Amino acid sequence: MSKAFLVLADGTVFEGTSIGAEGSTIGETVFTTGITGYLETLTDPSYFGQLVTQTFPLIGNYGVIPEDFESRKCFVKGYIVRELCSLPSNFRCQSDLDSFLKSQNIVGIAGIDTRALTKKLRESGVMNGMIISGTEKPEVTDSLLDKIKAYRVEKSVETVSVAQAVSKKQDCVAGYPEINHHILKNEKAIKIVLWDFGAKYNIPRELEKRNAEVVTVPYSYTADDILKLNPDGIMLSNGPGDPADNTGIISELAKLVKYNQNQIAAGKKPVPIFGICLGHQLLALSRGCKTSKLKYGHRGGNHPVKEVETGRVFISSQNHGYAVECDSLPSYAKLSFYNSNDKTCEGLTYTDIPAFSVQFHPEACGGPHDTNFLFDKFISNILSNKGGN
């Protein structure tokens, strides 16, 4: 295997071996603490623009399983691992990870000290980096570092969102005995609009398990476009990038909020809203909250969050580099979850409209599934609303 190098914006160079496609790539260097779920990580649109470091030392041991993908392609900018397994073993395996990275034209590096890299990112904060493979060790010049530092994740949501609306309904409740069936025993059809900012496949799956018709619409849809579909509920998806960059979406979300307020004032039915990750941040921004970038973000499947109302702690899957600022919450936004490690905002409930959101991923297909009940809560809100005036 040919050599590969990871050059960080501070001039640090890690030498390893090339995996995936040969070439060079620049991105925001981040780390995820997931032990399993590397396929879900690679195909999670929220990693758009990032060089993803797996802290778990052996990656690829169960190969490539297309049924576990969370989107139509791999969206990471580059991939960093300690050891890549070349002989995967799993009855569902269809390929090895190196071949998959090559097919997706993803430049990667293996054989570096990922513990040292993770410690650096924890101490210094997330920084840009460049993976260079198929060449000799690069000379770290000022011009090279300036090029790396200049990189910024741009046009993220528009790149990962669907191009046009997609409607799908699966009456498959019987196949999922773990779902609370008492919630689902209704004869009324439920239509949920999933506003796609980079939605993982498991979000519509979880809604479809609960016997809902899911209409996925592009990021470019307006509030009027969504309301014309006559939704019973609106799902705001996860996605990549700085939430504050999405001024158009934030403006349209504010219109949906105003619509709900007007409906309630007129004694009519509002439309319940549920936001996840970027959707949580965008809804908060539309309500006057502020967001800020975290030092190194939260990525992985072992993040504890505490529910304010009950005091119960759940283990959650997370993937975000920004957070809603707790001291920016208006009176009608109540903190529902917070991060047990750094006390950052992990969930909000709005008291003036039927809307709630969480920063973590209750749909996490790779696990944990502790907070999957939030989809039941959303469906319950919709059914209660449909049973009203």
C-alpha cells in the first residue's frame, strides 16, 4: 500500500498508509467515538465536509452492508482509521470497506495514532486538515497551511438534500413488535412532511413503522409549499454545516411558527413539529435563540443526556459541531434535555405551539435506542391534534 499523510492546519503531520481512493482532500477534522456503526457514519449526510476520525482502533470488520446505509452515498470528505480490516466476516457482508471507499472516491488514511490525533483535537479544538496519498511526504509550507486553513464547509444542506419531493407509505407496523401499538391503533391516515436538510434514512423508517405516510421534501421548499401538502405533522431533519448559514430555511420556519400561532388564536388546528439535530437548531434560530460552535463537537453513540422533567439519563447517539445557547432561550422555549458532560442544550419544548426538538439522534440505527420513544411522542401529538377541533 502506498503512503498517505494527514496534515493539520497547525502544521502537525501524521504518516500512514493510503486507503480508499488516492489523491488529496481537505476538510474539517473531527472524531467520532462510535464502536460500531461505521457504515452509518460514512453515509450520514451530517458528516458532509469533514475528515472523520474513528477513535475505535479496528474498523471494517463486518464489511459493507448496503441495507445499513443512511443515505444514497458517502458524504464524508475523508476517512481516518487506526487499522482497516481487509478480511471482513459477516453473513450480510457484500464487500470490504476499502473497496467501498474507492467506489465512492473517498480519500483515506490508516495506520496513524488516532489516540494522539483525538487528544490534539480535544485540546486544540476541531481544525481543518488535508489527507494526501500516493506521493512522498509533503513539504509543509505556509502556502499549504494557508490553503488548509481557508477551507470552509459551504453549500452543505443544498448538496445533501433530495432534489424533489418523494412520497412513500409502508403499512408495516406488524413487523415491529417493539413499537407501542396502542399509540398506532387509529383509523385516521397520518401524513408527515419530512423537510430534508440531510435526513438519515432511519428517520422516515421510524415514522413509517408507526403507520405514517412520509412525504420527503427538499430544503428549498417554502412554508406555503409545505402547508399546501396538508400535513398532519412536520419533521425537521438532521443535516450538516453551520445552522446560521441557512437564513432562507430559518425565515420559512418562522412563517410555519406564525401559521401555528394564528391557527391556535383562531381556535383551529396547528401542525405539530418535531426537529432533530440541525432541525432542532434551525427551529431554535427561527424562534430567536442563538447557536455557537462547540470546541470539538459531540460525535458517537455514548453521549449521556438528562431529561429535565424526570431527571432520567439516556445514552444517545450524536453528531453535531454546533449547539443552541442555553442563555438565549426565550420564555416560550423550555429546556427539556441537557448534556450530562458539558451541560449544553440537548432538547427544547415550545409552550406556545405544539413543537419540540432534540439535538441528539433518537433514530440512531447503529444504536443506542434509548430515546426512540420520542417518535411515539410525536405521533401522539399528531393524533391528539387530529382528534381536536
